Amino acid sequence: MPMRSIRILNRSCRAMLLAAALGGTTLAGSLVAAELGMLDTLRKGSWDVRDRDTGAHSKICVRSGPELVQLRHRGLGCERLVVDDKAANVTVQYTCRGQGYGHTEIRKESDRLVQIHTQGIEGSRPFDITAEARHVGSC
């Protein structure tokens, strides 16, 4: 078996084990390398993310959709597992080696407005964020 096939197989096995450890998900989950259907339907461009608890705002340039999954681990090459992907909501679990992990649920209200709940560990500190994200224009 070629080395590339072994690496892909090992990654798939790790993802299944992670899913089982984080909530009993089985083969129904899939690696995010596949597209997230609901997130693909969102407007591309600049999004304003407002933390509902603190009122803090941040901007995210959404090019493909999954940028909204990792609010606290942006730009890191994390392994992601799709737990649920429906027309109006998506749930993703992710692990960033040595940096922490997260569990994110995104509910679509329109192609310009989503509700986000994400929680996990960043470094060694827990986080729990409830936010609203709105499309505000181009990047």
C-alpha cells in the first residue's frame, strides 16, 4: 500500500476515534476535506462577527464558508470532522495539535446572517462563544 494511502487511512481512523471520544459519533461524520453544503450557500466576502456576551466585533473574510467554523483557531491547519450538515445548520468538531480543539454549531438564518455557538480549548484555556455573523460586503 503506498504511503499516501496509509496516511489518509490513519487520518480517517484518528477522526473516527476523535468523534467517538467527543460524543459517540460514528461513520456518519466525515472529514471536512469534503465540502460543507450549508456553508457553501453563504455569501462570500467580509463578515462582521459580534460576540453576544461581550459585544466585541471581529471581521472575517469568507472565501468558501468554513472560515466561520474556527473563530478561536483561525488560520491553523486543524483536523475537522463534520458531525451534522443540514440545509439550515452544521456542526463541526476540530482538533488543532498542540493548540486545542473546538466544537462549533452554525445555524443559517439567511445567506447573509448566521448564529454561531463554539466552545473548546485554546492553548490551555477554555472558551465558550455565542455570536451572530452578518455579511457586510466584499473583503
